[in-house]
Amino acid sequence: MNPVYEKLIKCYESCRTSIHFTPKVALVLGSGLGDYGNDIQVEATLDYHDIEGFPVSTVPGHKGRFIFGYVKDVPVVCMQGRVHYYEGYDMSDVVLPVRLMKKMGAEILFLTNAAGGIQLGMQAGDFMLIQDQIASFVPSPLRGENIDELGVRFPDMSRIYDERLQQIVKRAAAKLEIDLKAGTYLQLSGPQYETPREVAMCRLLGADAVGMSTACEAIAARHMGMRVVGISCISNLASGISPTPLSHKEVQEAADLVAPKFKALVTEAISCF
């Protein structure tokens, strides 16, 4: 058996010994949404440490557990703390949580993150619906022997973000009177923030926001046939655009400030999935 798939199956079997819940939506909680799990009807929780072989997040503000419950009447599993490539994990470990949530039964992957704004007119506190992505600067999670049990060798990525789900998010934002921008997200490896010239390169390539997660997760999800939707919270303007040096503390504080609106948007959207 492929060792990556074998590890996934062991994690799944480890989960099933204590969790008997089938989610429809898998929600990855980025910065600013870390405590969203406190706002849902919680049925069960599972710490990453309690899953055999599971990667554990080391980033401040990322708690490191799955929360199972309901957003309105929709069964969800929330990933409270994601794993990043810059933490030193193999890319197969970075996307293992997404694959695991699919194995649990999730059909939709809802990705959220805090990102640096590149698009002209953006400011800290904006929300951007992810319409497309650029993942060419990090290793593909599909590199190596294909896992046929998960998906085909050469999966199509022309519609990586589901258009119907995007429309639902747009209607949710309009109902809540939340200004929602839209654009392309670009993932870099991190953990250092980008230089001004790197941000200029990202803009030249067509990126509207830049971060250190998300794109690889979307690829793994589409490979498995999940429908994907994503929102970036613009927590800061990217280097060369922002007049001040960047820091994780500043990013976290900015994301926390708009968290109530972010939570409302996510809840309204999920209730319509």
C-alpha cells in the first residue's frame, strides 16, 4: 500500500474509534476564525495529538483540534488550526487533514485564511472571495506515485473553486451588507513575509492576495472530488504596499478585529450549502 495512503487510513481508523459523526462541510479555520468552533452546536471534539501519526500545528493562535457539530442544520467538521508547509512537514502531511475530512464524509471544503492584500484598493479588514489560485511556488500535494483510491493521476483544475458555492457566498455577503471583493490567491512557502519585489512579481502574475496556505489544500480536495470554496480575510497590505513592517501579531490582531463579520458570513454561507 502507498505509505501516504496507509497513513491516511490509520488516521481515519484512529478517528473512528471515538468519533461517530458524518459531516457535509469541512471548514478550515484560518486566523481570525480560530474560535469559531465556540459558536456552533458542538457534538464532539478531537485533539490532533489523539490521532495516531497526525501532524500538529505549531503556529500561535492555532489550537490544533477537530470540532464536530452543526452550523444551523448543516453537519460540519471544523479544523481549528491548520498545518503549514513552512512548519517543516512534508506536503503530504500538510494536506492529510483535508483528505481525512473527506474520508469522514465531507463533500464540501470551505477554506479560510488571513492574507496580504495586493489588489489595488484593498485595505486591512476586507474579505476576498477566492475565484482562482496560483500554487506554482510550493510542491504539489499530488507529487509522487498517484493514490488511485483518492483520485486520477492528472486531475483537472480549471474550475478549482466551485462557481455555485461562490454565488452562495456572494448572496450571503449581500444579505449581511458585507463588501466582498474577489480575486486570485497565491501561495508562497513562507514563513518569512514577502519582499516588495516578490509582491510586485505576484501582482504581475495576476495575484490579488498572497499567503502561506490554502492553495495546496484546494488541490488535494479537488483531486478527491470535493467541491471547494474559499475566503481570504485581508489582514494586512502586502510588503511594499503596507507603510509599516509586517508581523504575525499585527496580522492576528487585524483578523480578530473583523472576526465577528467573518463568522457571520461563514455561518450564513454554510446554512445555504
